[in-house]
Amino acid sequence: MKAIAAEAENRHIAAMLWGVHAQRMRRHLEPSVKVFVSSHPAPRSANRTAGGEEQFCGSHPFAKVNKWFRDCDDDSVDWTLTE
């Protein structure tokens, strides 16, 4: 986590933390890394909130990350899966 935070001093880095366990890493990343959080996308968790954060369903995490990159005048990420 320290290496990621250090790298963020040189370029924009975003992290998506899904679920309570992942969200515990937030303190190691912020403020240098932009953090996006929600519940985990697993079927039992996707419609619940996690640690006071929004539920995964409807949170549009990939769109939020791309909007942030564009707002920072960076290229957005192509999230298309390929075979």
C-alpha cells in the first residue's frame, strides 16, 4: 500500500475498495490515492451497504473512476473484457 501511495505522488491513481475488509486499506491510500468504496459485488453483499458506504448495485464504480480521470485531464480506462 505504501508503494501505491508513493507512486500516486507522480501520477493519478484510483482504487476501488469493495467490502469492509478492503475498505480498511483506505487509510493507507488516502489522501494521495483517490478511493472509491462500496459494498462487495458478491450476490449476498451487492445490495447491502458496507461500513456506512453505498451498496455496490447502482454505484457505477467504473463510470465514477473514469469521470475522475477525465476531470484530472487523464485518459479514462477501457474496462472492456477481452478473451
